[in-house]
Amino acid sequence: MVQNGQLLAVFNSAHRVMKAESILKKCRLAILLIPAPRALSTDCGLAIRYDSDISDSVFQSLAVEKLLPASIYRKETDTHYEQIWASVDIEEAII
């Protein structure tokens, strides 16, 4: 389902991930909403899969809509996903 090198955007809720899917599909980006792999802990159990070559377009499209994911992972091996980006909660950063 997820190839090595592909990216997964993980969100904090099913509502957010489905809204992100809608935004990215309107932008005609090649993404796919999938069940999150067991190796990743997610609040909603879903993730958006995409290839690294459209990473900037995905990120910019979501940033414009103020709908950034909680985390972005890259699949390295069958059992290992490397977190390559994480959002910072403003309130947590201040404390």
C-alpha cells in the first residue's frame, strides 16, 4: 500500500484529514486517503499518502487553507517510518 520513499500526512481528526483530502484533490494533486499504518500512532486512523516529488505542492496547498497535518512521515522500510515534519502547537511552545 505504501512504497518506500512515499510520504504520509497524519492529522488529529477524521474531519481534518477528509477536508485536507478534498483540498488536495481540488488542486489535482496525486494523493490517496488510506488507513494509517499500524507503525504510526494516529488519532483518526487515516493518513494521506503522496510521492515526495509533490511534497512542496501538498504542503503549500494545505498551508494556504491553514490545515497543516500534525506530522509528516516518510516510509523508509517495511516497518520503519521517519518523521520528517511535525507541527508545533503555539500554546505548547509558549509554556
